[in-house]
Amino acid sequence: MPKYVFVTGGVVSSVGKGVLAASLGMLLEARGLKVAMMKLDPYINVDPGTMNPYEHGEVFVTDDGAETDLDLGHYQRFTHANLSQRSNITTGRIYHSVIQKERRGEYLGKTVQVVPHITDEIKSHIRALTTGADSDADIAIVEIGGTVGDIEGLPFLEAIRQFKFDVKPNDCCYIHVTWVPYIDAAGELKTKPTQHSVRALRDIGIQPNVIVLRTGKHRLGPDEIRKVALFCDVYPKAIISAEDISPLYAIPIDLKKQDLDATVLKILHVTAAHSRLEQWEEMLRRMKAPSRHVRIAAVGKYTGHDDAYKSINEAFVHAGIANDCRVDYEWFDSEQFENGAKVAEALAPYDGVLIGPGFGGRGIEGKIETVRYAREARVPFLGVCLGMQIAVIELARNKLGLPKANSTEMAPDTPDPVISLLSEQRGVTDMGGTMRLGQYRCDLKPGTRAFAAYGEKTIHERHRHRYEFNNIYRERLEAEAGLVVSGTHNLGEHELVEIAELPDHPWFCASQFHPEFKSTPLAPQPLFRAFIKAALEHAASRI
């Protein structure tokens, strides 16, 4: 029978529960155990797919098309857990399911209540994580979003409180992550907020087995550990100090030194092999001591939120590891190039240019000018999703002489819709979960940059889009603009263009899919790896 680890947070939000959960999963896998990962989110949205990235950060997409919380990106980058629709559950999804059951009469006339009906539904989703036909996990790690004390999180906390009675003794472990502020005037860390947070958790009926204390730049001393252990009724060995560490991927090693994995396994009565961390430690060594560096200009529209392009940022880091270099990237809001800023002046110091994904017309003209700069200045270019569509629009305007070429998303009445709505999207009115989502096959053309990057003819990548390359313009773009379609997906009635590139350029490649969603530090994504390699070569040529 699988074991369960529940991760809660206190004092403040964004305390690092996701990275803690992912790091623990990585350490348990290093001991030969198989883990399953899950995030329970208290918001009423069915999923984060309809949220603006400024609200919630990026939307991470799984192979089976789930639009999920960005913490699932951490899970994938640190572990080999099979992430799917089961891996991210929200309040909206739980209530939607319960209401549908009530409408079908499945509750036999009972009054439907938070306890037991909502909590039972939550528990059933937690069990489904480890009971599916494709699951053989030894330990499930379940992160509860939000902060203890939030009204909306109470049903989830009540559900995991009950869960320990549904399984055998020692099958549950509760980890509580809190913030410990440092008061400059007093010159000391203050554990009182943690004490109050644990008290609130205990009032609900959950006694944490392990407490992880985020301490900023400071590390806990023995006095603080003894105080937290005494007032929170936790063994000192189960108090973990988690100060800010860079790089992010060094966090599991720090937690290992404090025996977090051993402590959790002891609580769960699990015997496991000794850790094998050599590959991870070698990756960290390369990451910490690169021999070169490269500068990348990334252009988008959600640049005011650090997590809006989280997976792209991490893919840059991974590609740097693969190329023995540090990638210094900077995000530019494309609107500035519509309001007087000169693209060539702003981007001249950079060795490569990326245009990221997005929706809507804001900043589009600035992105088109960015592509033109990268193409004409012969700077390595990578386009992702909307970035590919923008590249096609720029070529149609400036190489085919179609000044009004556009996407029907931004200009429904454009006379030259080089990007148009997918046929399967016609008639779709609901916003949530209706895009082309998840993993699809892509066949690569030998002799192309895409084929050289991947080294194989057939790949599978994840998608999140409604619009596609309009094949009516394909022949002209290939013949007159020099475009090469290097990756396609067969839709039956026609091919969907997945990758397009320009051979008469140092490195110019753009994908309709999101390559960043599959990148990990131990397996950098091939397109990002090739892009950074080309940027390094461009930097060397400029010197």
C-alpha cells in the first residue's frame, strides 16, 4: 500500500511548498522509491487555464492536456513522477463534481454538505493518484496550496485530517512549511509566527510531523530549533532549516544534509536504499562553474510577473548546463517597441532572441518588429507557440509583400490570414480546457535544424493553442520567403505545421508547441540546447 506525505504552508503564501515537495520527491527517488505528486489548490476556478499570468504565473501543461498550477513544473523538473489530470485538483473541480453527482441523484436525497460530501470527494481524488492502473507509486506527495487560516483552504485541510483514519497507522506524514522573519533591529530570527501557524493547524486537528522553516538569508541556530520543537511538539531532528539557496537545484542537497528524507521515511516506517545523488551533484558542479556566458533577450507581454514564463526561464538554465555556460536572460515587454523604443538599440547587446507564448493583440506589432530585427541582423532566434505565429506573420509582410498579413486572433478581418483558427476550434465558445492541449506527435524533416537538435525523426511535445499556420500560404512562404517547414503533425485532412525555420540564417527556428514544458536539468530540451549553442557561436563571432 502507498504512503502519503501532505505538505501545508503557514504564515505567508509563496513560502516554497512546491519546491520543498519536489525536492523531497527527488530525494525519495534517489533512494529507489517511486513517487506520485499532487497539488490541491483552494481557488474556485476549475483550473488555472483561464487565469491571466499576472494572477497566477504560467499555466503548466501535462502530456494528457491538463492545464495546471506552475508547481507541477517544479515536480517535473525534480522528479520522474507521472503528471496528469489527476495531479492538480481545485476547489472548483471538486464542487463541480459533487454538484454533478447531486443532480444525477447519486446522494439518494441526502443533504449535500462540505462534510462529508466535499471532503469525501477530495479524499477520493487523493486515492485516485495512487490507485490508477498506470500508478505504482510507493509514496504520494500531496501539496495543499494557500496558507493555513485561509477560509477557502479549510475543506482540503479537513480532508487530509480525516485521511489518516482511512489508512493504516504510519501511512501518513504531515510537513508544515512556514516563514521565520528576521528582525533587523533585534538582530534575531522570530519563531512566534511559526508557533501561531502550527497552533492554527493543530486547532484543525493536524499535528505536523516535520516543520520546515524558511529563514531568508539566515540559518536556524540550536536555540531556535529547541524553541520550535518545544512549543510545536515536534522532535528537534524533524525541524528543518531552509534558508534561501542558489541555484534552486541545490536545495535537495541541503535538505539531504539535514536528513529530511530519512526523517520522513522513519515516520512512515519505510526502509529504502541509500541515496544515489552522483548525477544530480555532477549537474550542480557544471551549473556552478560554467566556462562561458551568453546573453539572451526574451520578448513577451507578461514581463511584470517573475513566474509568467517560469518554464522558459528554467529551460534557459538547463540549456546553459548542457553548453557549459551561464545564460543571462532579460525579458522585454514588446509594447515598448510600439511606443518609441528602438528594437535594434535595445537588443543589440544580446546574443540571441526569443519570443514567448501569449494570447491577444497587445504588443503584437512590437513582437513582429523583434522578429524582423533577429532575421535581418542574423541573430539566433527561437519562437515558442505565438512566437512561431509572429515569425510567419513577419515573413508574410516583409518577404511576400502582404502588409496586412496577420492572425485572425488579432485581426479577424485580415485579408491575408496566414495564421487562422484550428478547424476543431470552430464553434467553440467555452474558454476553459477547450484549446488544443497536451502531447502530440511531430514528424521531423531530415537535414533540418530541428532534426539536428533532436537527433530523431519522430518527437512528442506539448501544446496549448487555438490558432495554426494557414497552409494556403505555405507554398508561397517556402518558395518566396525561404521558409522550411521542418516539423508537422498529420491531422488527416491536412498537416499542421509544428516547426518552421529559415536555413539562410545562422539559426532561426520556431515551434507551435511549448518545448519548455519538457525541459529538466538532467535532460535539457533539444531546441533550447541548440538555440543556446547557436547564441554562443554568435557571441564568439562578434568578438
